[in-house]
Amino acid sequence: MREADDPLPPPATPAGRGLLARLGPGFITGVADDDPSGIATYAQAGAAFGLNLLFTMPLTYPLMAAIQSISARIGRVTGRGLAANLKAHYPPLVVETAVLLLFVANAINIAADVAAMGEVGELLTGLNRHLGTLFFTVLSLLLQVYVPYHRYVRVLRWLTLSLLAYFLVLFTVAVPWPEVLRRTLLPQLRFSAAEAELIVAVFGTTISPYLFFWQASQEVEDLGQAGGGAALCVTEPSETARRELQRIRLDTWTGMLYSNVTAYCIILSTAVTLHVAHLTTITTAAEAAQALKPLAGEFAFAVFALGVLGVGLIGVPVLSGASAYAVAETRGWTLGLERSPGEAPRFYGLIALSYALALALQFLPVDPMRALVLSATVNGVVAVPLMVLILLLSQRPGVLGVHRPTGSLLALGWLATAVMALASVRMLLPD
């Protein structure tokens, strides 16, 4: 019998299908991880600490890929989303608390994302940033509500190309590659509380709870039966299960690689420009783009800014969708982006509520960017117990059965949890 985690050859691809057509939930989830708020966090890492936080990207890559693969596996094998599975096996108070924290953190992230998109729109066109924020919010909401999932996912696939902008930026700046390689492998850290806080924020942005819920739900959505059905047999392996787990592995590890290499490029580009120029405080992705303009030129500024808009149009619906899936699953409501608003009114109401809260935050006397850093930090801390629940859930015989993660995949999942826990504890300790 072949173990579920054994290496397998790449799956056969139907003739004539392009690369984008083969991308699945894992790839889109990876790109959504680099939303405008994530870009701001990575830009701040490069601006504040130069090359010293580059190590976080190769470190987090296998860790995030492992936990995302396990989350996706739970969704595909059971035919139910992550929240529905957690609800079936853990006390309601535990699950509802986790979902509430997810909803609040996601609303703050959406607020920061659409604000950054409005600011970038103003930089590029001169139009008022508040009108731009309103425009991108309404556009994202209308696309998510009125375009069926099987069509909407095509839009998301094409938007994944927007991350290529951050590869292009590196061609506009001078990069000391030998030093970059050395500092990636041997960072010069003082292990201060400030460094620990930003590392936790980077980890919380990279290994983020909303991504767990989203990818698991999209595996169910791709089955065309959101809310249940099409589960795999958990008592004995099958050819269908082998192909599906193989697809999840390839899709997820590819998507997370694309995400982390992009984040690496963002940290690197701001490290060799903003940090060198002693511009060590970046609060928004738009501010990072504007700061690059006099240092790296008009092209770098335009490419960086356009990338923010592209990834924002992916990240915002993923954030709101993850919240809606989590709440609807715990409540047992009809759900799914393939359904119409009339078929799943409460599910789409949750999506609309996320956008409404995000807009409301724009007018409150609260610094959304400071709230964003707090949100990323809270995500990093909250992710730890949630990851423990997911890993324990994956080992229950009645959940994944013969498809449970074993070997290196399970070990990486626990290592990711331990690293997140240690970073969180260090952040809370005084210097």
C-alpha cells in the first residue's frame, strides 16, 4: 500500500489546457497571502531591518505549505469546510471563539487593503483616495456576489499574474547578490522584542488562519457541492484519492512557492532601497511604492503600485469569503460562491457585512495601519492553537482515515506550530 505522503509523479494534464487553467485553490490561496496588507508588512520588514529578515521566507515556505496542504486535504477528503469539521469534533465555544477572532481580524485586513488600494489609485490617477477606496470595495463586492464561482475563479487565476510585478522591481535596483545570499542564510539578528514582533507579524501574515479556512472551503467549492458531499472513502485507498491528494500537493506547494518568492522580492527591494536610504518606517503598501519613486525610478514605482491593485483584487474577496465560509459552516447555513444570493442570503450577507465593517473603519478615529500590524500579530498568536486543533483533527480516524498526513508532512505541520509559538512568546518578553 502506498502511503498518502509518498512522492508521486506529476499528474497527467489534459492536452490543450494552459497553465492558468490548471491552477487550483492552492495557487490562488498563495497569491492571496500577498495582499496589500501583507505587502506593507513585508515592505516594513525590509525597510526596518534590511536584509536580516530575508530568512523568514525560505523558513516559512515548507511550514505554510504543510499546514495549507493539511487544511486542503481535510476539505477534499471530507467534502466539508474546515469550520464544519472543527464544529463536529470540538466544543462549540472553542470553534465560535476562533471564528469570531477570524471575522474581526479579516475585517481589519480588508479595511487596510481597500484603503491601500484607494491610496495607490490616487497616486496613479490623482483621483481622491476615499472615492478610490469606495470604488474598489464596491467592485470587489459586486464581483464576488454576482459572478458565479466557476467564472469568478477564472478572474482570480489571471490576477495571480500581478505578483510578477515584484519580480520586475528587482531589475530596476542595484542588488548585492553575494551579500543577499549570505544574509539570507546567516541573518544578523539581535533577537530584540521589536525584531520578534515584526517576525511574528511576518509569520502571521504568511501563515494566516484565513488561508486555512479559504483553501479548505475552495476544495469543497471545486467539487460543485459546497456544504457537503463528494467525500473520499477514509477506510481504504483508491485511485481517485491518490490523484486528488497528488493534485493538492502539487497545487499547494507551487502556490506557496510563488507567494514566498514574491514576498522575498518585496523584502529585498525595500531593503536595498528604503533601508539603505534610512527610510525605516513604512505603514502602507502605497507608502512603500511612493518611497521607491525617487530611489528606484518611475518604472519601479508604477510596477509596485499596479501590483498592489492586482493582489488587492484577489486578497479582499479571499478575506471576506473565508469569514463567510467559517461563520456559515458553524451555523449550518446554506453557503457557496457558486450559489446565487437568493439561494444563500445569509452567506452573502456575511460577505457584505465584512465589506461594510471595512468601510466603517475608514471613518473611525483609528489608525487602520496600526490596527493592521496588531491584526497580523494577533493572527500569528491565534494561529497557534488553531493549528494544534487542525493537526489533531487530521489524525482522527473518522476524519481522514487512511488519508491522514504522516511522515514529513505531519512533522512540518507540528514544526510550523512550534515556530509560531516560540516567536509569539519571544514577542511578549521584555528586552
